[in-house]
Amino acid sequence: MKRCIIFFVTILMCCTLNFKAEAAGDKCITCHKKVSTGRVSDWKTSKHYDEDITCSECHGNKHTKAENANLALFPDENKCGECHEEQFEQFASGKHNFGWTSLNALPITHVEPDELMEGGKGCGGCHNMGIKSEEQKKDQLKKGYRYQNNSCDECHTRHSFSKKEAQDPKACQQCHMGYDHPQYDMWDSSKHGTRYFVKEKGNLPKEASAPTCQFCHMPDGTHANKTAWGFLGVRLPLPKDKQWASDQVTILKALGVLNPETGEPTPRLDAVKSVDMVRLTAEDFNKERNKMISQCTHCHSKNYAQTQLEMGDKMLQKSDRLMAEGIEIVAKLYKDRIIKKPEHYTFAYPDLLFFKQTGGSYIDQVLFRMFMKYRMRTYQGVFHANPDYTYWYGWAAMTKSLGEIKELDKSMRATH
């Protein structure tokens, strides 16, 4: 009898809590059960639902009917930060916060269809991440883009806002895949990824090591993620090796960060600095490198981890030698006026940040592919412990591209 009473009291408490949560947003739920069922069902699975966080907490209470749907507030990261202060502050200091700023700092953004970029159907679909200014948010609304107002729901998709979802490697796949940065694909087919999926199937014990993206890059749930080399694989101060330093200077010129005629910094350097794309001091680089080594030592010896990461550095050095040689060949074609300077270029020199919209010639596109696709895969493949990406999709493809550039150079000079 006592067990029956406890059971019915528990059921009554659950029903009371559910009724309380639904009653608080009754009007919203009644309507949205019909017009956007997924939102309601996702919310009901969330911790927000359990904590009586109802619709008006995030969306305000001005939207009361279909005719004034535009009055519904779209919460930004600051709204999330009211409750999740620690995570907000971590995110604000991490590289994900610079997604939107870096997108708009790139020259390519302003020559591509706006729907692909700020509209979120291409680059902006991932680079939406970043705390926007009030002016930026107004500009988005003016263009009719209402749904790219929050970075948190990139990983914790609305309205379930699941912590478990954000901790799953699949949450990283949407952005970290494809042409220029297939980190998920590298991890997925590496030994790390293999062990994760085998463990998921129950074919490894629970205690077995199986590192995920989050374990390495967002340990202990931190939202302040960074890497030592950054996205572009360049750093300041320049490497001590003279040839490598020279090659990195050549790459920085092709990125428009250094003036190819004088070697002096251009305004783009300030843009790169503002979005924390490169480590600007040896201390900053070593800080991020040591963080990664610390994570590696959960499974490996410190010496092994350090050696493997240094091998990644060496592969980057060797890929930079190929890259610089390719840039110098194309730069000579500009200098000899075999390729005319496009109107939107600042210098008569290759500009990798215009992506495939080079405006110069096909050889520029081959050079860009060599940089953004194959160079990335060469050194990122090493850091993600993926032999096939490092060699066939990276180094070997870079070598082939350089050969194509040399052949194109010969034919262009012969027919000029």
C-alpha cells in the first residue's frame, strides 16, 4: 500500500510540473502545436521545460497572434548568458566568436551572392557564429535574415538545447567538413574516430580511450576553443628556419597581409589580428600547443605527443615550400604582365582570399585549390592522425597541383 501511495504522489507531482510549464506558455503552445510542431516537441524534451523556462522568457510576450509574429524576439547570446554566464564568457574569448567577423572581413564575401554569405546558405551557414553588434543585427533584419541571431544554437540546436547533442562529434560535422577544413572527416576515419564508434557499439570497454573533437578541443566543457597554428597555418614571429620564414612571407603576401612590393603590413593584417586567426607571439603559440599536449597525455606519454605534433609542424614546413614555389611562379606571370591585374585586386599579385573568384586566370584557381584544399589537408591530416588525408588528399595533391602550375606557366608563356 505504501508503495502505491508513493507511486501516485510521484505521478501527481510530474503532472503538476508539466501542467505548470504548459500553462505558463499555454497560448504559445496551443498555436505552435499546429504551425511548428517540432519547436514544441523539442522544447518539451529540454531542461528549459523541466525548469519552467517558457516561451516568453526568451521571446518576450509581444507576439500574441499570427499577424504580429514579427514582434517575437529572437534571443541572442547575451540572453543565453543571463543564465549561462560562464559559458558565455568562455565563448566570447574563443575562436568561434570570430566566425561572423572573419566572414565579413574576407574580400570574397562581398563579391559572392549575398544569400550564400550573410543569408546563411553557404559560408554564412557556419560563419553565423559570433556575437553581433546591434548595428550588425539591424542590418541582418533589414535584409530579411531573421534566423541568424544566435551562436549557441549552432551546437545546441533549438529548442531542445541539448548538452549531450553539443558533446557529440556529429555536432561538429556540419561545419568542420568539406572542401577547406574536413577535420570531422579526418577524425572520423582516424584511429581516434574508429575507437569512438567501436566503443559506441559496445565492442570496447567503457574505460577504453576514444577521444572526440570536444575532448581535444573543448576539454571539460570549455567554450573557449583555439588552436596553436590557427586556421591559416601562419604565425608571428616567423619560424627560425630561414627558408621556412621566407616561404611564410610569400604566403602572407598572397593572403594580402603583406605588401608584395615592399613586404610591409597591409590593413588586412589588422583584420587578421582582430579575429584572432593567428598566434602573434611565441608565448601565445606555446600556450595553445601545451594545452593540446596536456590533453594528449590523458592517453599518451608527453614525449610521444610532443613528437607527433612536431611532425605536423614539419609537414606544414614542407607544404609551405611547395606552396611558396607555386605562388612565385604565378606572381612572375603577373610581373611579366602575362596575367593582367584584376580591377578588384590591390596588387598585381595572386590574392588567395578571393577564393575561386580570382578574376585573374585559371592558374590562379589552381593555386587557390592548392592552398585552401590540399595544404590544409596536408598539415591538418597529421594533427588529426589521418594518414590518407595527409598523403593522398594533401601532400600528393599539392605535388600534382604544383606540376599543373608549372605546365600552365609554360603554355601561357609560349602563347602570350
